[in-house]
Amino acid sequence: MTCANRQPFARRIAAAFTLMTFVVSGVLSLSIVYVVHFVEKEIVSETLGEMLERILEGDIQKNKPFPLDRDTRFFASDHPEYAIPEEFSRAKTGFSEMGEKKAYWVYAREMNGQRYILVHNQREFEARERIFFRILFLCFLSTVACAWGIGRLMARQVMKPIIHLAKQVRMHNTPGPLARDYAADEIGYLAQALDDALLNLNLALERERLFTSDVSHELRTPLMIVATSCELLENAPLSGHEREQLERIARAAEEMRDLVETFLMLARTPAGHSSASAEPTVENMLDLASAAEEQRLRWLNPVRSKGLDLEIVEETRDPARYNAVFLRSVMCNLLRNALHYTDHGWIRLVLESGGFRVEDSGIGIPGHEKEQVFQSFTRGGQTRGEGLGLGLSLVRRICIHQKWAITLDDTPEGGSCFHVKLG
């Protein structure tokens, strides 16, 4: 897109109107100048020609004095008293302008091998002509300036319904169809197209919300059966390997339960509003230290089984309480991502005032992939396992929903550091 296309539409309308006026006024002004010069030449030529003819055919033949005004002079090659000056001796036959700055009108004629010239001083006429052209130029500039002002005023009036329509779409404050407020013109057609697009978008979002809600709701029953079965099997005599597998099943069921709760809350709660904000209770609010302890218990064995160290560091005590479901989901997904891409060293959960960081000594994420890893179904260049690339996407979605902020940086050891700022 060019820079011209980035200009406001109203300004482009005013510029087009001004340019049109500039061209039309310029052509008209140049036409006036041309007409003035053409008329000047024709009238003066005719007048001087008739005067010279009268002198040659009448007065000079009869040796009678001929009347001339103070600005007109007669010269003839066969009359010494009217000798032709050097500056007019090269005058061409017919009408011409000569002298410094063309200060004289000269009309020359040849008869019987002799030259006769009539010269008129046009300085006074030229002075008036210059004044006229200056006035014409000022009128031209004034017309262009007025066109710019009128163009801007007209552009505002033309753009007013479009700006109003844009505000309606941006603020979503229209209870009914947009097209009902506009006439059946181009803007009305645009409003109708927006109505159709918004309707299709709302239907798609509603289908997605219902699908997410229904699927999440239906998963609760089988998850409850899995969790209950795990509790019953804990009391059964199991070998070490069997008990390890049972713990993995129970942990996966617990993660899926949290994931179901997360999807349900994202589907049911408007973005930017915490579901606990209306009726805050102890059950659905959690502080950072308690959430970190839950995650430590959940991830300690998987981290150790991979030969890594799990560290919980509380830099600053934060007594604030946050949405428990979303806080658990963000912490869990970030820790799972760190475990997935760390082969040796450590994973660290650092608590601070108003947020936390998840750091690791893993393979890190290249700079050009840092923004892409938060997109759905996007995995880094060093992918591992059978993941679909949804974990970090869900984390960003939760952060946007809760108006939290998440950033990604590198650790000094070359790993990754996800920094979540709550509130």
C-alpha cells in the first residue's frame, strides 16, 4: 500500500476537489491571458493599419499635417523629416511588438519600394495589463484556497454517515440492524453487507461457544468415572510399575478436568470479565503461593523422572487472589511446555508481586518463532512429541480474556522465560 492510500479518505476527497478546481481555474486563467493577447494583437493591428493607410492615402500625399496622439509616431523612408530610427528599421511587415520589454506596437507597410511605419508606445497599456494579470493570479489562488476549504467541508459531510457507521461497528452499540439507519444508497448497501457479515460472525461464534460448552459438559461424566476408578484402584494391591501408571492416569484425568473447566469458563464468560468478579468465593479464587504448591505436587515426579530439578522461588509475597481455574491452566500449560522442551538442568517457577515467571534451561525458542508459538496449531521448528500446538495458544487466549499480559524472553542459559503479569 502506498503512502497516498494511507491518507484519510476525507482528505483525499478534499484534495481531489482542490485538484479539479486547480486544473479548471488554471485552464480558464490561461485562456483569459491568451484571449487578451489575441484581442490585443487583432484590435491594435487593425487600428494601426487603418491609421497608417489613412496617412498614406490622404494626409501625406496632400502635405497636410495628420493628427497623432502623444504616444504614436509616424516614420517613412522617403520623407527625411520622418526618418526611420535604427531600432525600428528591422520591423517586419505587418504588426509586431518591439523595443525593450516589447514596449512598442509597430505596424509596418511597404509601398513602391518604400517603408512606412507607425509606432505606438504601449507602456501605459502594459502597466494596466500587468495589474489585470496580477488580479487574475490572485483570483486563481483565492479560488484554489476556497476550493480546499469547501472540499474539506463537503468531505466531512460526505464522510459523516461512514464515520457514524464505523463507530457503530466498532462500539457494537446498535441494538438492531445497521442498515435501517441509512438510505438505500452506497452507504446503505455497505451497512447491509456489514449486517450480513456480523450476523454470520455471531452465528459462527455462537456455534463455537455451544460446541465448546456442550463438549466440555459431556466430558465431565467420563472424567468423573476415570477419577473415581483411580481412587478405587489406589486401595488395591499394585506393583510399583502399575501404581506409577495409575498415577499417570489420575494426573491426566485431573489435567483434563481443569482443561474442561477452562473451556467452559471461556465459553460462558465475556472477554475481559472474570467469572468470579460478580460473586467471588473462596472456591474459585486462588493466590499464587497455593497455585504454585499445587503445580509442584503435580509436576514434581514427572520432572524428576526426566532427571530435572523443579524449583519454586517466591521473590515477593503476593496476597492477591485470582481466578483459580485460569491461573491453574496457565501455570500448568507453561510448566508442561518447559518439561517438554528441557532435557537437562532445571525448571523454575518464580513468584513475584502481581505475576510469575516460568523459566527453564531447555533448547529455547528462536527469535523469529517467539510470536508464532502463541498461535493455534503452531509448533516451533524443534517440535517434539505428538502435541498439536494448542497449549501456548490457550495460555494467550486466557490472558487476553482476563486482561493479563504474557511475554517471552530468553534465559541467560539459553532457555525460555515466560513472564505472566496478572491484572
